[in-house]
Amino acid sequence: MARGTRVERNSVSNQDHEIKYEANKLDVKPDKIRDVKSSAGNQRKDIEKKVK
């Protein structure tokens, strides 16, 4: 991949900017992402499935 290419990883870390990004993307509050993440795990597809 070229340097600087944006890549969406498969997992969401506990860093604030990743939580905020996912919350904005799914149009929910960051606290909701944290709650779902604790039950669904770190995988982005699982979090998105549980929030929707």
C-alpha cells in the first residue's frame, strides 16, 4: 500500500479517537460504543452489527 493510504482496520482500540470515529460513523454516542465493545469485543463488524 502506498504511504498515507487510509485503511480501516478490522478492530477498534480503546483510544478515544477510534471510539469517537466509530460513534460518528454509526451516529451514536461514544459511551454506546464502549458498552457494545465490552460485550461484543473489538471486531468492527461485530460492533456495527450490535449497534444497528
